[in-house]
Amino acid sequence: QVQVVESGGGLVQPGGSLRLSCAASGRTFRINNMGWYRQAPGKQRELVAGSSSDGNTNYADSVKGRFTISRDNAKTAVYLQMNSLKPEDTAVYYCYVQSRLYGDFWGQGTQVTVSS
């Protein structure tokens, strides 16, 4: 079993910043991809940012230049620095962890609300 715990969501004004954190624990052998997805009301869950174990990253076009994903492989943690937040960034953000041995795991989700 792999446990995934997120933190860092909250309410922020447009133009503000938040930093999301996610840590995997348990059977964390051979973690490959880690990343962040989000789901807004009435919309499908979408990939926001992903990071492979070798350092490759990818971002949704809507967040490029504003969000930065980073990893600490020793801690099996992944972070999402979100700057210049917009109201359309409002969503529940989910941490995703892919294990080569045990499959895919998700965090419980953390709410990010961008509003004046």
C-alpha cells in the first residue's frame, strides 16, 4: 500500500501564490511519475504538471510559466509552486503517484480557490 498525503491548498486572491506539497509513504519502491491533476466543478480531471523520476517535466498549456513542479526523490515528495493564480485555476488539486511495482495512487485532494 502507498499512502499519498497533500497539503497547501487554500483561498488566495488573483495574482497570488500557493505551494502544494505531496508526500508518498508506505511501499514507495520504484516511484516513477509524480504529478498534479485538478478537477473543477463540471469538468474532467486534467493533468496540471507531471514529473518523471529522471527529471522530465510537462505542464498543461494553461499553467506554463506560472506553475513549477519539483521533486525530492529521497523524501518521495512532489511540490507544485503556483504563481500568478487566476480564478480559472480554482479546482480540487490531486497528487498522483505512479509506482512501477504497485500501480497508481492518488491523494485525497486539496481545494484551491482563487477569488477576490
